[in-house]
Amino acid sequence: MKTPSLPAPSPQPRRQFLRQTALGVAATVAFPAALRSAAARRDRPNLLFLWTDQQRADTLACYGNSRVQAPNLNALAAQATVFDRAYVAQPVCTPSRSAVMTGLWPHQSGCTGNNIALRSDTRCFPELLRDRADYATGYIGKWHLGDEAFAQHGFSEWASTEDGYSAGFSAGRDRETRSAYHHWLIGHGHKPDKRGSFSRDYACRVPVEFGKPAFQGERACAFLDQHRNEPFVLHVNYLEPHTPYRSPLGDLHPPEALAIDPSFAKDDDPEHIPLRYRLRQGPPGDNEAKLREIRTQYLGNVACVDRSIGRILARLGQHGLA
């Protein structure tokens, strides 16, 4: 779809804009969003943000790829505004997330690189809502803005998925605290594989029903069940299809059926291959096979996310909130 013509942008500062309205739709590849209003809630809209991490544009039918098995994301795009051009304040994870959450440039928030904590006095979206006292607020998944396992910045309900950031916890935080996903796996009989916690590689190798997207779908549905009769803001932030390139659905897309990037270097002359690619490629003759395997695993994780999102969208439908 082509983006409809839009009015000229308002000259007001972005933080002022966020304070004045809770309405907005951002449907980009990295951070797709769904928004609906419910008349029974005094015209206060529910906001559901669905984020993926490192998802390429060419993994969705709306951008020309109908081979990837992502029916729920494709259905969402079919009834949404799809942007031909999308820009971020900074391409790295922490700065980009900080900009989306606060309305500030990274150099204003201080989050100019990865693993820099967002200051406690820097307000995020839920804290900027004019009628925030009326909203239930939840955050599920990757945060990457400091104190990963702890509720903060206006979110009353918090379900983290990422461990391994405890060295950067704020003073006074218990560094033995583990993510909600960690405890969920323990409850299902799993045993940590890495110094008392579960590695990302472990989470990508378990059956799909025990992966992070499945956990996030379950928690999101529980949030919707609990708050279906009140306005809510819910963020569901997936790590996938971010590395590691391993997926329980890695066999959904046959490697031989996947197109190879036009940028893939097939020329054996090193002078014609950028140094970065030369350093990262394996033995001669093995590169294309490795690339195809990475793609099958990567697209498998897109499919894992798609199933989780499908579950969330179905629950919205069951509650008449779709």
C-alpha cells in the first residue's frame, strides 16, 4: 500500500506532542504497531505496540515477499497503513528504543550507544500520557534501556525475557534477579544452561511452545484478559529474529527455495569483495550454503513471532477489541 497524503507536520516539539495525545500509529518493519479505540471506554484508545528486532523489510508480503510464512503479520499489514519509507533516530538498539519510548533524540536522553541505561528522570510514553492514571500499562519482552528485569518508567506490569544484563543493574538492584521468562522455563521443568540462567541460544533451540515468542504471547493474552474492560497500553517487544540464527521452525523454508541477496559476493577475486565481507565469510565454496542456512533459521524465527502475534490478535478479537 502507498502511504496516503499527510498534512504538513506540526512545528510543536515532539515531547509536547506526546503529552497532548495518546493517538498515533507507527507501523514500521522494526516496530509494527496496532491501535484501536473502544467507545465504551470514554473514547480512550487502547494502544498495542508489537515490536520485532532486526526484521528486514523483505520478510513481509506488503514489501514484496509472499514466500515467507508470516500470515498474521501479513494480515495485519493488509488492514494497516504501510510505510514506503521509515526512518529511525539511530540504527543501534538502545538509542533507537530510547527515541521511540521518550520522543527524544539519543543525544538528549543520553542513550547514544548500546547498554546505556535510560535515566530514571527521563519520562517514557506511559509517563507522558495526560490521563495515564486511567490506563493499565504493561511491558513484555526486551527492554535494553537498563535494569532489564525491573518494572519502571510508568509500566505497572513487567515481564522481561532477557538475562545477561545484571552487571549493568542500578545500585541497590539484586543482580541475582532473573527474567520472567527464566522463571517460566523453570516452571516448565527446564534447567539453566549458562551460569544459573538460560542463554539466548538455549531459548532458540527449545520447541516452539517454550520459546520467548510463545511466552510473550501467553503473557500478553493474560494482560488482555485482565484489562479488557479498561483502557490499556501494552508493549510486546520480541528479540526475534535477532541473532542467534537458530529456530525451532528452521525447517519451514527450504534453503534451496530462498533467493540469494543481489549483494552476495560470488566473485572469487578478493579485490572485488569488501574487506568486511571477506573477514566474515567462511571457506571458499561454503559461503552460499552458510548464507542459505542462516536465512532458513532467521525466517523460522520470523514465523515464531508471527504465531505469537496471531495469538494476541485472536485474543483481541475474542474480547471485541480488534
